[in-house]
Amino acid sequence: MRSVARLLCSLALVTAFAMLAPLCGHAQTANGNGKAARMRFQEQVVMLPKAAIPSRIDLEATVFKPAGDGPFPLVVINHGKAPGRPVTQGRARFPAQSLEFLRRGYAVVLPMRQGFARSGGAYVGGSCDIETNGMMQADDVVATLDFMATQPYVDMERIVVIGQSHGGLTTMAFSTIGYPGVLGVVNFAGGLRNLNCPDWEERLVDAFASYGSLARYPSLWVYGDNDSYWPVPLPGRMFNAFKARATGPAAQSRLVDVGEFGNDSHRVFSAREGIPVWLPEVGNFFRSLGLPFDAGT
């Protein structure tokens, strides 16, 4: 299946990677005279192919690329699920968060999963089977990486996959898949809540336990104490269920409790104000993987 997806990526490359107008950003990095240095980067919107049955579908994705030819290590950011119909959800950009990786020399891709925004296909969800939901979402991460592998400026030997909320569940499900070049994963307030299922909390814990038994990469988990979706002690239960089953590199998993963040720690990644809270922890995690994380690298 992966070889089919890569072939489709190659065939679709010319039309899929049509570039929008490049945008210039301002990274607050000090230059020699102590003033803020200007950082140049490009933002592109692509429709990348995903092999599916009965026919291929296209996924909308945002790609941020630093200036230059690279090759740049890659960060994948997986979005959450907003209330309402997924098809009406806007394209995820996380511009302030993406900029923190750009200024450290990383290319960033933010795929919209099947059924979200302008991505094709129907949203996979609605049932009480949280474990399967995550695994089906993870297929879109594989399609995204297959596409990025066709980009000459991407270093496919240095990849980190990040996810927030439903994207965090997606990321941990993806961690069960052996994809060459992926070094680690980061889970920000990950999970999936279906209030139509009376036992949804137990199903969520069980899903993470199952992922832990198959996980392949070191992971960093970032949760808070006043999360409107995952009340304490649920974050600890999810993490402990995962870690108890994890072996090999996946046993190198760590939970960071950021305490209370504003009025809802579920937003610690998505809120601009949360960046100083999580950035040092993410930096330490990247360095533990042998990756650079100094601004300007």
C-alpha cells in the first residue's frame, strides 16, 4: 500500500504542490547588533494524494519551508477536532507554533485528515471504538510522510510527529507504525471524547494501552490540570496505561504536567501564550533524539 501511495505522490507532484504567494515572517532572534532579525520562509497549500478504496482521495495540507535548499528535518503537526462538522473546520496553520520550528531550521507540514476542511473522503468517527479511530487517522500521517519524501528539501532521516487533542491520539496511534526516519513523537493533550459512549474514558485508556504495546518511538506527553476534556486523573491514567505496555525505544516516554494553564490547559499548544510553557520541554526532547533545537540552526 505504501508503494502505491508513493507512486501516486510522484504522479501528482506537479499539480499537487502549486505554491501560494510566499509569506515573510519575523522570528525574534537577535543579530549582532541586538536587534530582531528578519526570517524568510514560504507557506504552501497542497492537495496530497492518499491511496484509498475504492479510489484515491486528496488531503489538504499546509507546508512551511525555511529559506534555502535544505535538506531540513521535518516536523508534522496533527490538528485536533473542533466542535461541529469536520468538513467546516478551517485549515490548520498554527502559525506561531510553526514559526518556532521554522526558526530552528525545520520544515513543517500540517495535514488536514480525511473529511476535514477541503480534504476528500468522509470523516472516520462517531463510533465508540477509539482505538480504531486513531489507527485510521494515522493512515493520513503515513500519506503525508510519503508525499513529503518526494520533496528534495526534506531530510527524511530526521522526523518528529506532533499532535494536539484528536491529533495527539492520531500521533500516538501513528507511533505503532514503523516509518523510516521518524525519531520521536509528541502528544499535546491527546485523546478523543464521545459523550454518546458512557464508558468513553475507559475506552480511551484502553486505546492508549493498546498503542503502548506496539509503539516504536520515544514520546513526550504534555497535559495540564484544568483540561476541559480530560479531567484529572485521566491524563495520568492514559499515560500510565501506555507506558506500562511500552517496550524498547517507546519505553522512553515522559509525561509533563504543566499544571493549570489559563482557563483551560487543553489549549496549551494551540494558544500563543502556551509557547513559553511547552517550548523548553520540547527542546529538551528534540535534543535527546540527537536533533538540533537552537534558534538559527
